Amino acid sequence: MKVKEIDGIVIDIATEARLAQNGDARTLVKFGDIVHDFIIHVIFARKSLIEKQPDLVRRFLAAWFDTIRFMRSHKAKSVAIAARVMNVSPSIAGPVYDELMPMFSDTGRFDPRALRVLADSFVSMGLLPAKPDMTKLYTEKFLPAAVGDQSKPL
């Protein structure tokens, strides 16, 4: 971009913030402003792992939800850690935190509207002839018992 050979790029929020702070780029469009119902964070596990070590999956998810709860209730500490890990200044890590934290689920459940958007996208991109039954593509077996339940996953 500095040599005027690139007109635009799709990048992560932290890189965008760093480039903007340095005056090397400016944000034209944020995808979240266009597509509101979108699934961005997914935790994957192999079927064999789920079948052979379900307790490991439960413990991982319990730790994940504990981490999200900690990050929500300790912004300053989370930003300081993120700044070190990402090798950026807190002035960049802070806005990244503000942008990303609302996207993290407290329960692990997908928004039904976002699932519909995803199902529609498979058809509109020509990947599938019809919308799939999205419930066949994920499990809630290891999630907290009820939506809004802040206890550890089962």
C-alpha cells in the first residue's frame, strides 16, 4: 500500500488498527456493518475425539467459557495480556478488545439468524443444491444446560 500498488485488502482488526494508527491505511468497510448475523467464532473437535475423550472436550469448553467470563470482567488485564501476545501497543489492543469481545458467546450457542444466513450462503455460492439442516453440522451436547446459564458446561 505504501508504494500505491494495492488499492484495498481484507485484514484482521489488529492489523487494520495498527495501519490506521501509523497513517498507512484507513478503513473503508467493516464486514460486520454489512452482514449483521454472522458466525465468526467456532470451536471444532474431531468426531473421534468427541467419541473417545468426551471429558476432555467438556474440560476444554469449561476452560474456554471461564476465559471468556474472565476477559469480560477484567478488561484492563485482558488488554495488557493481548497487547503482549499480539506484540502491539495497548492503544491498539484496547479497540480490538472492544470490537471482538461482544462477538464471543457466553453459552456457545449459535444465533439462529446467523445459521440461516450460513445455510443460505451454501446455496447462493453454488456449494449445495439446497439449504442443509444445520443442526446436523454441530452439537450442543457439551454446552451449558440452558441459554443464559452461566455455569460451566455439562
